[in-house]
Amino acid sequence: MVYSYQVIKFQTISFVQGTNWSQSTTTDKGVLYKSLKDPFSKLIVQTISGSKKLFRVPKDRTVIVINNTVHFLGELS
């Protein structure tokens, strides 16, 4: 089961150390990025208001980017 635990409207998004992410595109869901690094990969989100925030995404978690919205997803254990 997959659940959305955080949704952020953003202006720009930067993947720190881009080799730590896999990317796939789906036509209806936007772009999916999966964290590959143990214990986590990092991504920086700049919101529409201009503030920036660093997120640490655990390995095997998925981030879906749809238009200007980031959805942080994870599998329930």
C-alpha cells in the first residue's frame, strides 16, 4: 500500500547528488523519482514563496512530481 505523507507546491526542485535517484515517467502520474542511497538521498525544494527546504528521503522511497507539486510517498511496512 502506498500513501502520501507530504505534498508541497514548488517553484524549483534540485536533486542533490543526482546519481542517487532513479527516474521514470508515467503519462498520468507525472515523473517518479526513487531514492537509491542508503540511508537516504537528498532533495532541495524551493517553494513559490521563495523559501528553500532540504529533504532527506529514505532509500526505496518514491517522490512523484506532478506539475508544480511534489508528493513524497512511501510503502507501509
